Amino acid sequence: MSESTALTADQALALASTERGGEALVADLLAARNAAALAALADRASGVTRKAARRALNVLRSRGVAIPEAARVARVGGTEEEELEAFLLPPDTTGMQVVTVAARSGSGRVRAAVVYLDPALGLARVDNLPLTQSRLRDHLAGLAPGSGLTAVRVPVPFARDRIRVAREAGRARGLAEPLGVTTALPLLEPPPAEPPPHPFDEEGLVLDAEDARELATRSGALHQLPEFRAWLPSASAVQELLVAAGNGLAGGEADEARVSAALTSEVLAATDRYFGEELRAELVRRMKDAALAVLAREGEARALEVAATIDVISRCGLVTDPPRDVPFLRGFFEKALAVMAGSSGGRLRIPVPRVAPTAAGEPAAADAPAATP
């Protein structure tokens, strides 16, 4: 153990590539409480060694051990050595997010490329900013004012790969790249040869299926977090829900109990319709991005709730484990209805067809009292 205590970060990285490397080395470093060496392995090793090191760092954090930042030094576009770092702002309800890659010189100067990624456009905007370190922190904190969202540090290869994917998507759609890309290229390239694992997958927050299912029963509360608070289904999906609820109310008295039952039923049906396989896969990716911020602010216990919900959503099917069984997914529509009711004095506008059509042949709409599904 004394040998592991004295290991430097570079020595640990060298050993990780030898036959002594891997989980055995991480176990020795954990027993020796060598946080610096573990941080280096968690940041720069690969495979099982990196994952084991990240788990070990979580153990040390829980024991109150201070975890140092692992050094990431690269040479960028000149003779002066610069430290590269990258940050990710969690996605909003449309999937828009911001990736920042910055190079900091020994003199404290910072060059940052701030890239706005849009699911429909690829790269929506690129800002090139000369900053100081303190101004970089201020800029990152102000990317989404009033939202409660905070940009979190991610590995540079992961950030570059995310930007690469967005650029390729924009090119495939025949879209021109925004101004500023060429200037930013020394920071945005080269991307990694292979897509790196998602940083949240490397945190070691793994649950078996039963534990994940149990923890996910409380997943509706995740919508209270800043990362998920603004997430809503599409307006067309909500309108389809209201039309279906109105059709179910046709021909009878639209009292509060009946309206509530109709909305509850249609929320379940809408959840299954909306969250098809492709959208669930995209949602899982966005949730992992958001989970990094939850982990940084709320800690491991809350991040485990997100991990459990991600696991359950990944297992969803239309026959077994349907989306309606996941409180987090139902919460999209429940929240949308609450927002609509709140903006119209507590009432929802539900189009209820009359038994007989009007003279113009159009169904008449009725105001139904708002109800919480």
C-alpha cells in the first residue's frame, strides 16, 4: 500500500498499460487513498481501468477525500503549451445545447470556441472568444440565465466528437456552416478516431434491473430539477391528446370527474404514442447529458435516480414495459396540461364535439374544467 500511496499520476498511467494495470491497480490506489493517481486514470486511461477509477473516486468523495483536477495538457496552434478543457451545457426541451472547448496558456490567457448545437441545423452558431479564466467562468455561468442550468466539465475528445457529429448532420442536410467555424477549428479538431464513451456511463452509476425499476417509480419528481423542468412534448402531441379526450367526452355531461378520467386515460395513451423507439433513444442521450449536471450539483444519490430512469426507458417496449409505466415519461404530458391550465385561469380548452353538428358542419368546442391527471 505504501508503494501505491507514492505513485504519481504519470506512473499510474504507465502501470495501467502493463499486466499489473486495470482493476487491481485501481484497488491498490483506492486502499492507499491516492486521489491524484486515480484522477489521472479516470481522465486518461481507457476501458475497465477508467471505469473502475471513476468508481473509486466516487468512493473517496464519499469519504471526504479532496479530488484534484487531472491535468490535460496539449499544444494548440503554436509554440506555447496550452491546457485544453471542455464544457457541456445540458440540452433544453428542443435538444439545443452548448459545447465549449477552451485552451488556457500558462500566462492565464484563454481562447474559447463556444458552439451551439441544434438537432435540426447541426451547428447553429459558433463564437470565438478571447477571455481570462475568470471571464470564462462568468461566460459559462451566463449561457442560460434564469434557467438554473450550469455547464459542466467533460473530456475534450467527447466534446470534439459531439461537435463532429453535429457538423456531419448539417452537411448531410446541405446546410452551410455558421461563421466562426474556420477560426475555431484549432480547438475543435482533431476529433477522436473512435466515438468515446459517454462521460455519464463512466461514472460507475450502475443498477440491476429490479433496483432500477424500483428507483424509477419516483422518476416523476425529476421534472422539478432545472435540467428537466422545461422539457415538454411537442405542441401537436398535446393537441392530439386534447382532441382524443374531447371525443371521449362527446355525448355526455362534461363534469369534473369525467373530464379528469378522460384526461388520465389519454395521458397514458399519448405517452405510448409519443415515446416511440427512436424518440426514446434520443431522450436517453439527452438525459445522460443532463445527468452530468445533476451529478455535479446534486450528488450521486440524485444522479442514481436519473441513471435508473435512463435504464428503465432503455428497456421500454410497446408490449412489455410500455412508456406509460414510467412516471418520468407520463410527466411530460401531465406537466404540459398543467402549464396550459395555469396560463388560462385553471381551465383547459378541450374540443368536445356536439352530438349533432352545427349549421356550418363544424364541431363546437366546450370549456372543460382543468383536472390533474
